[in-house]
Amino acid sequence: MPAKKRHRRINRAIPSEVAFIDPRGNNRDEARELLNQAVDLMLDHLAGAERRSPAPDLQEFPDFAAIPDEGMHKEELLKRAAFLIRQPRNLAHSGYIGNMESMPTIMSIVGAMLMAATKNNMLAEEMSPYLTRVEPEVMKWFASRFGLGPQSGGGLLAGGSLANLQALVTARNAKFHSKREGIWGRQKPPVFFASEVAHSSLQKAAMIMGLGTASVTPVRADENSRMDVTDLQHKIQHSLDSGQEPFCVVATAGTTVTGNIDPLLDIASVAKQHDLWLHTDAIYGGALAFSNRYTQRLSGIEASDSVTFNLHKWAYSATTCSMVLFKDTALLDEQFRIPAPYMNDSGRTLNLGELSLQGSRQADIIGLLLSLQHLGLLGYARLIDSRIDLARQLRTRLEGHDLVEFTGEMDTNIMCFRPKSGSSVSEVGDSRVRDLQRHLLHEADLCLTLPPYRGRIWLKADILNPFTDETQMDQLVEKVCSFQQGCRG
Ligand SMILES: Cc1ncc(COP(=O)(O)O)c(C=O)c1O
């Protein structure tokens, strides 16, 4: 006979009955109402994004961070949630074309919700028996997409800085067999090489690894912000001559400010010649692996010993979702793995926490996989290609008017520009660049960011948003022209 269903009244004095979803179903309706209200809030916000400015709605909320003795009412909490959701930049607005920040796919929102609800901890098999098997499979798929070969694989991490750190630690250990003894007492100081415009997470990694930030030897970037390979050769030779011990070269596929791609094939051949680990920071440009028409821009990436890629940037995952991939996972096991003897080991699946810089880790794989399955590879390819096409059209049109200068050629969907002076002997000051940013925001609801680069401020346009189209591009060109004509009189 089925057990008789027990129905009880909710006791509001006991927090568990208000703050949790009762597993016996006693507060199902109440929980659904609260969750529905939260979903409505989110939907109204996202589906109504176009009616607000793409810039943050900076307001104050008195006592927002107050932590009360007695719990707040649901209405008060929802009021706070409604306030909170408006604080970041409005990434869903088609005029948000700023900083490497994309709106999330609907399935990555679902994934984030499921992830929070189930607390699938990717640390170990016994905590997440299914997904700890799935993630390595998906990582293997990504690694083969980058051409890393049959022994490749990797894992997800919370952010590109951690991913770069794990790649570099593995590179150092592989080169110096330093997993156990560290690098103390080495006669020659270890160094690695990266373009002068590579991301600052490399310096952080060097600092954490005990090498010091000075161990990141900057290589000249050319006028298109791509690594100068002749200078790389020169810097490696100089380093050897001066008694240092180079162990790695970092190539960047998609630089942080301008989105340029280092000459990967040439860098790979230099790394090989000097027997150096090749790490490719494809945190941004890794998305080109999904493209139909622009994948060749990543040619050479297949020679990398490790690759990092942020899916929360140009692959539209919820933040954060980053991956680190290795050509040879046996090397990762040997040079990085630290066993977790406190975890049960079934022998079937490796506890992923042993192979990752992180221990407990959220299951970003849920949203990633659901998004990939929802959009399909063709969907992703169309999305990536269309963003590059649109950026190229914008660039051509801006060039046609000859009113702005650019940081250099474009390799992805990012371009940085600033107003040109009408005179050949002077250039415009940074204040004019800031004025143009305000003009675009106020006159056309276009939100571009203002990165400093090579001593000057630039306007950065990153055409990521799937809803950005010719309308915003027309507006951008028109408003740049009207601004410049106004300035030049
Ligand atoms: C090229 C590059 N590498 C690494 C990072 C660091 O990524 P995260 O901010 O996720 O730590 C960034 C961030 O923008 C980046 O542009």
C-alpha cells in the first residue's frame, strides 16, 4: 500500500520552512510563486532591455548591504532583487557593444539555475557521478576542435586567469620537474615570453608561481598588436645568453583590448626550435573554432601544449565558464595532479578536483552543454561569422569617412578607434574621445568602452550581441560623422 501523504502546516518560526524548498512538498506552491516572481523579474528585465539605456542604471538603495537579525519578507527581498538586476551594464541591449561581455544564452540561464539548485560539485565522482564523466568527454571534444590530438583534454574553471595559471604551472612543472621540490635552488632563473599586450593574468600567474612578475619577458607587438616573432627570437636568445632558463612562450589569440591574433604558426615553430612549452591564450578568440569562415585565423593553435578559452565571452555562456586544455593529459596527470586521499575513489572516474586548480567547483558544464545542444554547431558558426561580418562592414564604412583612426588591422569582431584631428600636425586629446563616447550613448543609445592603449584612450567596439545589426551600425557611423563635423566646425 502506498504510504499515506502527510500534509502539515508550515511553521514560519522555523527558518528551514521558509528559506528552503521542503522536500515533502509542503511549500511547493509558495516556492513556485516566489520563483515565478523572480523569473518574471528577470524576463521583464531582459525582454524589456531595449527600453532602457545600455549603460548601468546607477542608483542607490539605502541599507542594501544591511544584514538583519530577523529575516526579511519576500516582498522586500524581491524589491532588492529588482534593484540589483539593473545595476550592471545592460548587456542585452543591442546598443551595448563595449567590453568583451556578451549576453548569456537562454540555456545557460537555465543551466545556472539547475546548477544552483542541485549543487553538483565537480570536485569528485561521489558528489557528481554523472557530470564528472561528462565534462572530460566534452573537454576532449573541444580539444580536438582546436586540433590538439588524440591524447588531449582538460577541464572547466572559474575564469580565464585561473585557466592561464593552471596552464603555466603545468608548463613549469613539465619543464623543470618541479611538482615536488619546487624551483628553489635553481641556478638559472626561469622565464617565459608573451607579447607586451598580453593579458595581465600572466603576471599574476608568474607572481603566484614564485617566479616574480619580471619573469614574464615582454615581446614587442607590431603596429597591429600582433607579436613580433623576430623580437621573440631575439628575446629568447638574449635570455639564454644572460643565463636565464626559458620554459614557455604564450601566444594570444584575441588580445584584450584590440582582439588581435598573434602569428600562431610562426610562434609555434620558434617554440619548437627552442623546446619551449607553447601556451595559447585563446580566452577571447577561441570562439573562432566554431566559425565556418574564419577558423583559419587560429591556424597553428593545434601545435599548442595548452590552450585556454573563456566561454562566457564570445560563446555566450553565463559568467564564468572557462576552460584549460592540454595536448597531453598524461602530462597533466603526471605534472599537476595532487591526489585527494579524503575522497572516495571508485576507480571508474577520476576525481576532477585532483586535476584542477580548483577543488569544489560549480557545474558550468550544464549550461555550456545545453547551449551547444540548443544552438547546434551551425547556430554557433552563424553567430560568430555574422558578428565578424558586421564588424568588418562597420570598419569599412568608418574608413570610408576618414574621420577616425584605428589601433591597427582587425582580426576578430573588435575594433578600437578614436576621432582624427582635422589637421595633419596635431591629434585630438583624450577628452574628445570621452566626449564622443557620451555623444554615442546619449544620441543613439550606443555603449562603447574606453580602454587606455599605448598611452591614449580609445573607443572600443566589440560586436558580440546577437541582436546588434545594421541599425546600430548606421547609427554609429552617422553619430561619429555628426560629432566630428560639429568639432571641426
Ligand atoms: C586575453 C585574455 N586572457 C585572460 C583574461 C582573463 O580572463 P578572466 O577575466 O576570466 O580571468 C582575459 C580577460 O579579459 C583576456 O582578455
